[in-house]
Amino acid sequence: MDFTLNGKGGYTKTESYDDETTNKLVEHYAETIKLLGEDVNREGLEKTPLRVAKAMQFLTQGYQMDPEEIIKSAMFKEDYQQMVVVKDIEIYSMCEHHMLPFFGKAHIAYIPKQHITGLSKLARVAEAFSRRLQVQERLTTQIKEAIQNTLNPLGVAVVIEAQHMCMQMRGVQKQHSVTTTSDFTGAFLNSHSTREEFFNIISGKLH
């Protein structure tokens, strides 16, 4: 999976795969299927190792992306110091403990000091960090830190709500549990009213 700056303030995705990596993954997944007691040569499974090898590279493509460079690719000076919120950003990630998916929504806000970034870049930052082997707690903090480090705003707020297949398919098998994590800097951390405004916006309570 290749990601390159396209000269238009964004990234272009080219869905190509490193042959050496793909071939090694195919060997490992073929052996895994055999160890699970299946016939990797039967019709339904003969191409599965290749499909999984490509799928796993796609699901972990975030390792090839630089979140701070994504923000910088559309960073502008602007005299605006009110809250900017992008909510309900879909995220799909892989739990690093069981390599099972977790998925949900991220809500991101910041208060600019001198610079703003393209709204889609906030979603791309969430994508860059989520498409890795992750835990939700770290994912939340990494998104916050990337925005704080690049834009140097007056504050950053990140909330993630997610369902974890490692809790739903195995373990305690609680199908309707939702995990919420949050992290804040600056005004969101120090001001209760600012933080409350953010929560009201993402919960739809602000009229």
C-alpha cells in the first residue's frame, strides 16, 4: 500500500503490495490454516492465504502514513480561536492483543491559535493511527498528540467510542458493550465549560 503526496494538498492511495512481504504472509497463513485442521488446497481455501495477506496489509496501512505530515499538507494561517469539531468519524482498527477488530466513532476538536487544517485531515489522522495494531487508549492519545504537535492550538479534545470483537466474540462475550476513551490538552483540560461545550456538541445537545 503506497501513500504519496499528490501536490494538491492531500495524499493519493495506490493499492499495491510488496511482493516479498505478501509472499511471506501467504506462507504463514497457509501454515496457520493447516494447523487449524483445514485443507488449504480445497477450492474454498486455496486463495485464502493470498486474500488474507493482502487484507492484513490493507488493515495495517497506517504504518505507511505520517499523521503529522497529513496535517501539514493542508495547514493554513487563520485568525480564528473558536472550537472546531469533527464528530462521528468512523474508525476501524485491530486489537493488538488478539488481532481482532474494534470499531466505532472518533470525535475530535481543537481551538486554533494561529493555524487551522483541512477538516478532512482530522479524519485522515484518525485513519492513519487506527489502521495499525492498537489499543483504544493509545489510539486516543496519539490522535491528540499529532494535532497538538503540529497545529499548536489552544487545546485538543479526542473522544473515541468503540466496540471490541475480542469482548463480543470471545472472552466475556458481551455483545452490546461500548468502550469510551478521552484525552484533552489546554483549554479542554483546564476549563470545565469548554469541555462541557465539546461534550454537548458531540452528544447533539447543543441547540
